[in-house]
Amino acid sequence: MSLEPQYNPQHFETKIYEFWESQNAFKPSGGKRDAFSMAVPPPNANGNLHLGHGLTLAIEDIMCRHHRLKGDSVLFVPGADHAGFETWVVYEKQLAAQGKSRFDFSREELYQQIWDYVAQNKENYRAQFRQLGASVDWDNYTFTLDPKVVKQAHATFKKLWQDKLIYRDERLVNYCTQHRTGFADIEVAYDTVKTPLYYIKYGPFTLATTRPETKFGDTGVAVHPDDTRYQEWIGKTITVEGVNGPFEVRVVADEMVDPEFGTGVVKITPAHSFDDWEVAQRHNLQPVQVINHDGTMNHHAGP
């Protein structure tokens, strides 16, 4: 008998996996046996599986096969995640490589393109799961936009609202002017940079700021409540010169202010600073948005 010079996994493993499936080897055995269930963390349906997916899947597969050897009834659930904004980013990069933008298409056209893209990646995942030999129950394959999943997610969200655990209100978000959508805080990486400190005349005060360009959206001035230099101004309204003419802001006392930094006076721009937003919420200062969704300045920044 002659042996092939090297092992060809495609020649053997595909047939072995097909045999396993034909024998329902990955179905829960039921009965009175101990049950063990596990769901594969659904990979984002916007590309191929990577080494991290392979490692996780291998470890989980070992656990499930171990429980089968013990005689347990095992349910190993495969699936895929639509991945929401992450998939949008990946797909938009492909459009950009073609010299196109998502704004070149209607909402309906773009949604269908993304849906087809995700559907193709889901099928790729199925093939790659099989190539890895994952002992999953394909009859329980779950996609995060399956009707049953959407229905349960909606019911859960509705209950949270009914129980007053969630609410709708205004708050600052990490907004991307290129994609024209918001990012979750966990998706944002911050850099620490050194920038100049500018001293500007602000009504009766001189204040120090690294962001003089946000003056158009200022609605308050803050000082530390124990700073004796500015006690007489707390609670008063001052007039400040702006590009659209004089405007008024209120002076508030807040412990957020470091009296040793700069002049101890801080201008408050609620719509464009997370710290300022918190101060504004405590002192009922209204936000003024001065940047449009496309990144340009609006009428508050001048004619």
C-alpha cells in the first residue's frame, strides 16, 4: 500500500464531518441524562474567522466533546452576530475602496446591500465552523436578527422601560462626522496630548482654556465655591462679547473647577464637553450645539 507524501485534510475531514452530521452525532441525547449547554459567542458577520475565533471554538468544542464522553446530553449552539455599527464600518471601507460612500444610496438600497453582505459571511462561517470540526447542533443555529431574537430583545427592552430602568433623554455622545453616527464610550480610545493654554477676556473675567473655539456654545462660567476671588459673582449673569454680538452666561459654583489651574475660571460648553455637560446638568445650563452633523460649524459660530 502506498501512502500519500503528506496529509490532505480536505480529503478526509470533510467526509468525516459529513458522517458525523448524518449520524446526528451533535444532537442532544435527551432522556434523564445530565444536560450541558453552551452557545458559541457569535462572531461578527463582517469577515472571516480569525485565530481568536478558532482558539475559542476549539476550547469550547473540547468541553462539549468531554461532556458527551461522560454521557451527558449536550447542546452546542452556533450562530452569528449582525454586529451593527462594526459591520457598517467594514462595509463602508469596501465602498470607499470603490470610490463610493453610503450616502450614494437610499436607505433601502444600502440596507439590502448590507443584508446580502452579512448573509454571505454567515454562509462562510458555516463552512469554516465545519472545517474546524466544531461539534455544534446546526438545527439550533441562531442569528442575532432572527425573528425570535428580535422579538425577545424587543420584549426585554419594553420591560426595562415599563420598570423605569431605562429612559429617553439628551446626553453627549461620541459622534463621528464621517459616518454620521454615535460611538459607544467603550469603542473610543483617548489620547493625552499637550496643547497651548489660551487666556481670553470673558466679561469681567480673564479665563484660561485649551478650547477657545468652543466659545460659540458657552452657556455658563464656573468657579470653585470656596474661591474667595469670585464669591461676589456666583449666581450672577454676565455679558460676553461674541461673533454674533454680546451674549449672556450665568456664573455657577462647582467643585469640578480647580482654583489652582489657570485663573480658576472655567467656561462651560455643555454640548461639546462631557465634563461641562455634567456641570450643566447640576446647574440647569442649557446646551447650544454649534457643530453640524457633517462637522461644519452652524449659525451660532457666526455668519
